[in-house]
Amino acid sequence: MASRTRTRSYDAAKIRAAVTAQFGHICDAVRELTPDQLGRGTGLGAWTVADLAAHIAWIADSLAAGLARPPAAVPELAAVEWPFATASLAGKIAEAAKETLEGAPLPELFEQAGARMEKALAANPGHRVLDLWVGDMTLADFLVTRAVELVVHTDDLNRAAGTDIPIERQALAAGTRLLADALALKAPGGSVELRIPPFAVVQCIEGPRHTRGTPPNVVETDPLTWIRLATGRTDWASAVADAQVRASGERADLAALLPVMS
């Protein structure tokens, strides 16, 4: 059955462009990584920077592979539901990435994967339904999740390898909004307002709903901090202590709801 979850609308053309551009930024950076950088830890389990880079190449390659399969009939999953459906697939994805990408230098893998992805995207409309492990999704919705993945892993690479890979504004906006909406889906309500300027404002958590003026419970942070919180790259207490999050009101504590995506 198709999902009935109401979702935010995204500009499909801008998301396609952002995904392609963000992958290109990472590809450019990977060409310049030194052996020392490639061997560094990432804080993502046992993954080195080389392992993380290979996984990013697989993101593009697997998108092309999904579009090469026969389409599914009806979408089962909306983009906003995707963060909750990924955790059980981590091992399967890691194995698939390893099998797909072994045997070639990273720059070559990126060139091949990027070319396959661009060709596949050019040949398929946004309403095409992909047959995916996580659940069947439209290409348009799945591309929003690819923007999230690429932003998260760009930040991972920058922190682990000391690179300065730029993040596309449209990709950052999509990641911020999707993960904020996922929090609101996880903890529906109107007692807390989460503000992530300039991209998102959502209300969440059961309790008294404000109707006018300044809400009594407000959480505000920047997009990259929010993405790190929502994906478990940083924890609530540290972000508050470092003044990366401003929280006011007795209900304005999101610690028990984070990470949104693991």
C-alpha cells in the first residue's frame, strides 16, 4: 500500500542538480586525498576515510543500478519515512558496497559511478518507482534522501580527512528539512518549536499548543549542527554546552528523541 504520510514538497529539478553537484564536489576531493588521509578513522565504526569514500561512490552506483531494474508498481515509502527504515540495512549496504566497489582505485570508481548515475537520471522521470531494499519509493523522493546522505557524508569527510568540500545549499536545505520533518513525524505535537534558520521550522512533541506570539518552548540551531544531531554525529548535551543549540522552556529538551536517524 502506498504511504499516506503527508510530505513537504521539493523542487525535483533543483534536487537532481544538487545531488549531481554534491557528488561532483566529493569526486574532486577524493582525487586529492593522500594515503595518510585515506587511512584515518572516521568515527563511523571501523570505517576509514577510504571506506567512507567507497561507500559514497556506491551511493551513486546503487542509484543507477536501481534505475536499471524493472520499476515497482506503487511507492510504499515517503521521503520523510526513510530515516526510520535504514538502520536494519546497515550491514547489508556495507557488504553490497564492498562487493560492488572492490578492485579499482577510488578516483576511477567515482568517475564510473558518477557517469552511470547521470546517465540513469537523464533517462528517468521523477515519478518512476524504484524497487529498493528500504521500500519502494519514487525517484523524486529517493533523490531527496540521496541529498541527505551526500551532505552527511561530505561533513563526515571534512571532519575526518581535514578537507573543505563545499556543500550545495539546495542539498543542505533538503537534508535539514527532511530530518526536521522526520522529528515531527516521530514526536507529533505542538508544544515545542524547532527552528533551523534559514531552512526549516517545525512543531513537535505532545502538549499545549501555542497559537500566537513567541512559543513557550523553542529549540534553535544551525543546519549543520541539526544534521549532526539528527544522525548521531554529535549529542544533545555537547551541542547545548557548546552553544550550538539554544533551548528555552521546560519541554525544550530533544535528547530523548535523538538521533532521528541512526
